[in-house]
Amino acid sequence: MSGPNKKQYAMFILLFIAFVLYNYNNIGNPKPVFGPINIVAYCLFGSAFIIIWGATMTVKYCPNCGARLPRLRFPKNKNEMLYGWTTCPNCKAEIDNKGKVVSRGR
């Protein structure tokens, strides 16, 4: 379970620069921060960032059985919710956020 890669950082930086350029029409002349258009821009920026972040995530596999782990995670217990663990859909092994098997399934 790795962190962000170079492509994710590059996309975030490009989106951030586009967002800053949108909010500043002239040098030192900022647009209102909470105007209705800016609220829409904040929502679009956040949505685009989340979509790109999810689309460029690396595919993760279970170290126990080799099955592909789902990208969208629905926590089933406290450890999955608090620590980012996941459960393999094939062998039911609990895997921590670093990719190590914590408890074997079946």
C-alpha cells in the first residue's frame, strides 16, 4: 500500500496552479474568496482532485492469495475505519495500510 506517486503530485500541482490563476485576474488583485462562482470553483477543484487521485492510484493485491483489492473501501470494523486496513474479498485476510497481512482469513 504505497502513497502518492509522481503523476498524482503533478496533477495536484497543475490543478492548484489553475485554481490560483482563476482566482487572481491581475497581479495582486484577488477576486472575492466566497463569491458564488468561487464556491462552484472550489467544488470543481475538489472533485477533480479526488477523481484524479483515485484514477491514478496503484492497483493493490492481497499478499496472502494475490487477489486484487477493491479501490473503494467500505470499512467493516474499527481497525478498517481508523487505520485504513482492508479485507481481502477472496481469502478474508485483514491487510494493514502498508500491505502486510495482520490476520489470516478463512
